[in-house]
Amino acid sequence: MLERGSIKGFEHRRMVMLFSMMDGDNEVSCAVSNRAMDELEHVPWTKDDEREEQFLRLRDRIERTASRKFQAGALEGQPRGVILRSIDFRD
């Protein structure tokens, strides 16, 4: 199970909130799409300068989902990390 890491900030170019999780002493890069966060809150769009506040409201659920995806070995990108999209939150 991953542990809470740090918030890296909103990356406008990719439209994702960057954050990290810790696997022991190893930092795992993570990202969650702005669309996924908006769908979780049932809002049409959140302003870019409000993304960090939105992430903090949703942080527990986002981190649980990132941990599950990590445990399943669903890593992607360079460096390898967890990228969360809307589909990852559908039960």
C-alpha cells in the first residue's frame, strides 16, 4: 500500500494535477486528470487556480485509487508512474 507523498501542482499543458505517493523510500510519480476530478465532484469545470483546493478535497479517494492501480502494476509514462483518469474512479 502506498503512503501519502507530496503535491507537485497543476500542469496546465497536460491538464493534470501532479502528486506523489511513497512506496517505502521510493517516490512514485502520480497524476490525476482535471476531468476525473470534475466528474468526482459533479461539476462541469473548475478554474485552473482552484485545482489544488479541489485535489485536497478529493485527496483521500484519489490516493486510494492510485494505490490500487499501483498494486495492480498499472504504471505508465516516463518515469513510470500512476496516471488516473475518469475511468479509474468508476465502480
